[in-house]
Amino acid sequence: MSHRDPGPTVAIHFYATAPYPCSYLAGRQARSQVAIPAEAIDGEVYSQLVKLGFRRSGLYTYRPYCDSCQACVPVRIPVERFAPSRTQRKVARRLEAMQVRLLPLEFNAEHYALYRWYQQSRHAGGGMSDDDPQQYSEFILKSGVDSMLAEFRLDGELKMVSLIDRLSDGLSAVYTFYDPDDAKSSLGVFNVLWQAELTQQLGLPHLYLGYWIRECQKMSYKAMYQPLQALMDGRWVELPRPRDE
């Protein structure tokens, strides 16, 4: 867990970044709106920002702020009404022997090795595949809010690690990396199901999944978790249900 001592009230300001190549849609330019100063964004402030569509990367709190594109849509699962699909239930049964531990944000060499292997296999050339321990720590282990790591093991072997934030109204799935050799095992599906169950156990209403992008296969899968709410025009509304595959 990460906690920040209370201090004097500080106003939150926002600035827009310069355009940069979009990571999700080829040929497009993106911009972000960033909340500063980072040291003023505690758990309560961050919870309110997440409701407005913000996310974080390390101590960097941002949301998409593109000039001519609104493809990135914040989404969340209302966990009390969440019902896993037939396919998702099959994944849960197949991986029911998975053991999960909640851990503080501390460096673990085994976690870092899995992170490197995941980045090199899934995102080669994407700028993170060569992250050294310091870069990994800045991204995964630096937090100004209530955060934890979920470690997933099967028969003692490390399979997946998730970074999770606790908010005033739910959990936020910040980042997950897993064994790329087990890509067909649907580890990511199991992870979302497990986080939804944890959210329910904690008596919290929402599991925030970040951004859903219809045109991006890596991000469009989130629509398969139903019901799913999306932030559109400043309001959280339910997305249409896709057909279960």
C-alpha cells in the first residue's frame, strides 16, 4: 500500500501535452490532459479524477485530450450486477487452481523478469521492452494513492501480476502483465473476473477497467464484460451488450 501524509490544501491544475503518435490507432496523433501537482493528488482527489475519466501511470495522472478523436472511452463494471458470460465461466473453471496473493508495492526480481519478458514478447519496440529496474519501479511501484500488487501463481509458478488502486467507489485495474507463453490460457480474463470478485468482497460498487477503444483489438475486448458502463458526454451510461462468443 502507498499512503501520503495530509498537508496544506493545494489547487489542482491541468495542462495539455503536445501531440504525440497514438499508441492504439495507427496514423493518429494523440494528446493528454495532465493533472498537477502530483504530490497534491491523494486517494480522494484521484477517486474523483477517475470518475471524470482520468488514469495514472506511476505518479502521472492523465486522460486523453485529443484534438479530433474521442475513441478512448473510460469504462467500469458495476460489480453487483456483473454476470460472467458462458466463455468467461469456462475460463474461471479452467484456472480455479490459481493462487493469488495481495502484496505491497515492493521490488521483486521475479516480477521484474516477468514484466521484461511480457514487454519484449507483446510490445517489442514499443518503448517499454527495454525498461530497466528503475523504469519498471517508476511505472509499477510509484504511487501516491492506496495501491497493491496481485500476484497470480499456478502450481507455484508465477503467471501474472496486476497493479490495482483502491478508490472511494471501487477498484481501478491499472496495469497487468503475464506470462506470454500462456497467452491462450486467457489469463487476462481470469484477472478481470478475480478483480470483480475482490471489488464485491470489499463492498465497493465499481471496477474501473481503463479505456475501451472499439477500433483497437487490444482494447475492444472490455465490452465482453457485462453490464459495462462508459463515460460519455460527462455521464456514465451502459454500453450495448455484444453477443457472447
